[in-house]
Amino acid sequence: MSHSLRTPAPWMRTLAGVVLFAAALPVLAAAPEAAPAASATPAQTLRAAHQRMSDKLDHSSFGRPVQLDSEETSGGLQGDVYAVVDHSLSEISSTLKGAARWCDVLALHINNRRCRTGTSPQGRETLTLYVVRRYDKPVDQAFELPFVYRIVNAAPEHLSVEMTAASGPLGTSNYRVTLEAVALDERKSFLHFSYSYDHNMMVRLGTQAYLATFGRDKVGFTPTGKGPDGQPEYIRGLRGLVERNAMRYFLTLDAFLAAPAQDQSERRERYWFAAAEQYPRQLHEVDLDTYLALKREDRKREGPAR
């Protein structure tokens, strides 16, 4: 049976919802230039990346020192956000310590309606993210994605945090979310926030079909040329999807660093929304009142403790 262009088939909506989350977090992509020597420490490698990107960061189209990369691979999707932030490394390390803090970070994304922490059978910290395919869907329709959280390195010169999930909903697997940070001086740090995952061919084809029809107006951030009106054209399809969500997740991190206290939930929500609205072509979804109402509802439902 055929479906009109206004009513996507249920299987297509479901597959698109899966990848909307999967691509939502930033991704682990190839370095933009030749990698440092194999003997380099993680801190040296990240500093070398900063040096290679310095010109792009200084002339970033985002209006701030941010570089966004994406890649569609044979097995899945990748995307990276690199940024210089006005926070010391010690501040970042203390602010983002523990799975509960990461729940607060990730919950700022409009499609994330719940996050629960726990402990794995092996004694590791875990967090489970509940992601709806659209912001207005109820929590009982959310996909669950359970991550194992660990601090890979927490040295004075380098921070590395990793979250992994062996499997996800409907044919997705091998999720890996990482944050690396290195100090540039006493007040600034360089971040690499990344995410990668694999998906099977059914998910890939279904999401491509969705993006070619019902999601055809959605774009990412990578310029691809100019339209007949002289305005910039941006990348579409799977990479566009990755880029939109990678930026949304970087902004959750940025907002949490700006307002980390337990009683500052609404302040960071307003910060996240205002930052996302700087890129309306890619990131606008709802008005501020709707977004804040959703997040108040989520906080009220979950209570003060997870």
C-alpha cells in the first residue's frame, strides 16, 4: 500500500527515530590532517589537533571557535565537534565527573526525556538514556540506550571520558561517546566531543528514504555551494542529520559548563535553547516556552534524585 508524502509509513518513522538519536551525539571521525606520531601522548595528540585547526577555529562560521566534522562510513555514521571553551581544564574535570552529571548534560537535548544512572554487574557506572523520536512523544515511547561510563584519563594536563553501548534499538550497535579536553592556558581549554555507532542496512536505507522525502528540508552545517538566490546550500541526508545532532550535544555540554549547580537547571536550559537558536536553519524545533515546559515536566516526573 502506498503512503502519501504527508504520512510516513510506521516502519520509516521508527527507523528515522533510531538514527535521529544515534546521530544525535557527536562522533569520532578521522583527524583532518596527518596524525601525530604513534608515541605521542593523548594530550600531545589533542594539542597537535588544535594547532592544525587553529586557522579554521579562528575563522569559524559558527561565530565562535568551533569545528564540526562528519562522515558516513560503510558501517555507520561519525561526527566530531572540536572547540575552544572559556573554562579551565580543572573546572571541566570537576564539573563533568560522574555518570549523574552526564545525565544532566544529555537531558538538555530536546529529544532526551529521561536519564537514569546505575551500576553494571561488573561494578561500572552506567547511564541509560531515554530518547523519543520527536520532542512531543511520551516517555513510554522512548528508545532506551544503556551506556557504560568510565573515566579513561583524568590527569592535570588531559581529561578523557568514554561512554559505550554494545547494542542499541532496531539494528544499531557499537555506540561510543567520548570527550577529551586539554588545557590551552589557565582559562581556556580545547575540547573534542565525539560519537560513533554502527547500523545495519535496513536502518540505513530506511533513514535515507525518510530524509529524501519527509526530512528533505533538513540540512546540516557543511556548505555545499550556493543556491540560485545566492544563499549558502548545506549538506543534507545522513551527514546533515549527524551534524545537527552533534551540534545540539556540544551545546548541551557548553550549557552545563556555564551553569553546573544543581539549582541551575532552568538557567542552563535557557542557555542551551538560546545557543541552538543561533542556528535556526539547522536547529530550530520549538519555541522557548514549549521547550521549558517539556523540561519542567521531565524534572517534576523524575524528582530531585535519580
